[in-house]
Amino acid sequence: MKNIIAITAYLSVICAIITVISCDDSDKWKSGPQPAADNPGVYFDKDIPKVIELEANQQGVLIQEFVAIKLGRDESKAGPALRVPVRIRHADPNLTVAETAVFEAGSATAELTIHVGKFEFKEQYAFSIEIDENYSNPYKVYGNDEKGGSTRLDAKIEVVSLVGEATFTPTDYSGSRKPEFTPFKHNIYDNRDGSYTIKNFLYNNSGYDLTFSIDEENNIRPSISNGYHDTDENRWYFYSENSSASSARIPCYIPGANPDDYVTYIYFYTADNPSSYTAFWLDLSTKTGRMMGYSRYSISSSGRIAFNISWE
């Protein structure tokens, strides 16, 4: 009987403590301040990329010395002109961020400029900026089909030298079941060190780029760090971690008539292979190229595939 009384008393104490803690927490919570009725609801456009590219010419000189960050505001309050203060939380030393964005009368959009000083290619320069709380609504949530964005922007700027925006046209398929891929575009970047890069090569969407050099006969020579080079067969595989293991194959989601079709793995023969599949070249003077290789597709077929490349 004494044990039962002791246990009952112990449980009563525990329940009392839980009750006190619960009440104490709820009593301290308070909602944040609500925006004023005339708050213009300014935001950074949601389509601003996390890495903003600023182009330099082939001599390494910036074509434009600044990037323009797009802002928007509540369209129902877009009547008068408006000057919006912007708080600079952080900016790398070579970045000069404007502290004010100006909306013209009747306009629902504005631009904020960030000037770039001394730079290095392949370096990314970070900044973090935020719209003054008296001009923004941090509680507003926008749907995918709505104009809108965030009141804070964390991004980076990278200076790039662009060879061209190339069109890749899939063609020359073989195999029992052929996919129907459509033309797509890739930027070709000059790294200013004798190498070139195609970012997100063939839309692998896994962070892998194709970095390569071009020899005197215009043959593409991929960097080993971007794939597995089978020196015995002179083939270059688009694999991760420089591995020939099937688990390291990188799928590529190039666009097509059927969204379920994609490349499960692909390889290209390099110039040292006499195979009839060999076509892996890029001519910067004629702005043309061709990549032909062997691939397996998500539709359980495999065979030849080629990409004709051209740009203006």
C-alpha cells in the first residue's frame, strides 16, 4: 500500500511540472509585428540564380561592369515613385552594392546594381542583401505561378568568358527502341587557361561539368577529373569519381518528346580510337562541332547517338 501511495505522489509531481512548463512556454509566445497597411511589399525576384554570371570578352575585359538585381513590389501599390533602402549584410571587398533601389511611378519592378572591381576567372564573389523591413512583407508566401520572391538574397557573382551559346541537336540514333530527344542549348565557357567548360553537361542535374581542352586537330580532350578515361579502348565515359563502376554512371536528362526518356549512361570515343563511332571535336573558328558516342537509355535500349553542335 505504501508503494502505491509513493508512486501516485511521484506521478502527481511530474504532471504538475509538465503543466507548469507547458503553460509558461505558451504564455511567452507573441506574434511578430505585422506590416503597415501602406507597406509596398518589395521583394527580390525569385528567378535570380544563386550564381550570377557577368561576362567578359575574349581579352578578359568586362562587357558590363555591374550586374542588375531585379526587384518587384505589390502591383496594387505601384502608383507613386518609390525609393527603397537595401541593407547590405555582407559583400566581398571587390563588390560595390547600391544601397537604394528606385521604382519609377507606375512601375512594379526596379533594379539594384552591384559593381564588380578586380576579379579572377573561376572565382565566385559572395554577397547577402536584405530589403528594409519598412518596405517588405516577410510573411508573404508566393505560389509557383505568381510573381514574387524573398526579402533577402544570398548569392554569388562569377565573371565568365563565353565562347558561345551552342545548340546541341541529337541525331543519328541506332538501337531497337530509339528515343526522341529534341535540340537543347549549352553555354561553352573559356576558362582562360587553355581549357573550356560546359556546365551541367547534357543536363545531368547532379553538379557535373565537362571540362576539356582542344588539340591542334580540334579533337576534344576531356579532363580526367570530369570522367573515366579507358586508355585501353580510348573511350571517355561520363562517370563520377573517375570510376568505371556502373554505380558511378551519371544519368543525363536531355529534353525529349517523352519526359520519361533519358540517357542512363553515355561514352564517347576519343580521337585515338579508329572506331566508326569516333566524332568528338569542336572547331572554334567555324563555330561547329560534333560528339558521337554510345549510350543506353531509360527505355532499355542502347545504341549510337550523336550531337551536332553550332553557335553564332
